[in-house]
Amino acid sequence: MTPARVLAFDELVARARDLADAGPRQLLGITGAPGAGKSTLAERIVAEIGPSARLVPMDGFHLAQAQLVRLGRADRKGAADTFDANGYVSLLRRLHRLEPTSVYAPEFRRELEEPVAGSIEVPPSVRLVVTEGNYLLLPDFPWQEVRSLLHEVWFLDLDAELRLRRLTARHEAFGRSPEEARAWALGSDEANTALITPTADRADLVVRLPEQPEA
């Protein structure tokens, strides 16, 4: 994997601002292994930049639980084939071309464990769209088109032991027993990590924060 650069949060905000200023609309992707802290970093970047930025996570394209059960994939929810990848690519195309009316994106609700359509409005005034998720750099169809639609992609790196602790704690927070949480983190999440880690070489920046964000 490409060696990570240690950059302070303020440095990343400045880089995101420069990207937004390149206009008329820029798409920034933040990716990395499960538990690396992608969602928190993306939320913080958007909060710092303000109304001209919007967060559109890949997680909104989780397949519904009923579909996962039907397909026999419920026991590995979060794997690449448990998302509507074509739907995600289609949304990024619309965001990339800056349509004259608002675009509405889905949002994954952890309290429901389901995606909810039309939850995130992206009006034409938004100049920076930040999207985060595990599979932004996968070279396989149809994910491979994601990279061409993003103006810049950051791969967020994190110490493996710390990442495992955070993943386990997160699974517990959403209702799994300690044993189930650790089994999921060491099983499905680690299988996804093995797929994601080699994609770091396709990123514009591989970064570690001095103070690592929560996942």
C-alpha cells in the first residue's frame, strides 16, 4: 500500500476548500477499511466548509434487509455485493453534471438498519459533494466507474488493532453481544478489509490523522 501521510485535520479542510474552489462542483471521496473513521472525517469536513458542501454517503445504497434475506446475503451485510452499486454510480453521475434542480439521495439509518430514499437534498448551490464508503476505488464492475466520477479520493488509514476495537464497540452499540460483535469484526469486516486495502494505490492521498477520528 502507498505509504500514508500524516496530516492534521486543518490541512485536510484546506485541501477540501481548494478543491471546492476549483468549481463549478467538485466531488471528493473518502474511503478506507471498515472502522477507519471515514464517516466522522467526512462529517467534520462538511461541517467546516458549511452550506456549500454536502455529505452523500455510499451507505444509502445498502440493499434493503428483505432483499439481503432473499439473496442469501444477510449474514455478510456490508460486503460489496450487498449494495446497489449501479444506483450509486447513477447518483454520482447526476451530482457530477450539476443539474439545475435539487438531487435527492438516500441515507442509511442505523437505528432502522435500512436505507431511506430521498433523505439528503443536494441543491445546485452545493459546490463540494463529499461521499464516503468502503468501495470507492474497487476496479470491478460497476464500481470501477466511481473513481472516474470523483475529482479527488482520500484513503483513510488507521492502525489495525485500534480499528478492530472501534469496530467491535460499534457493533455492540447497535445491539450485538460482545461475542457477536467481535466475531463480525473479525469475520465479515476483515474480509471486506482484505478487498479494500489494495485499492489504496488508486487514491490521490493516503492519509493518517495525528488524532484518529472515531469510526
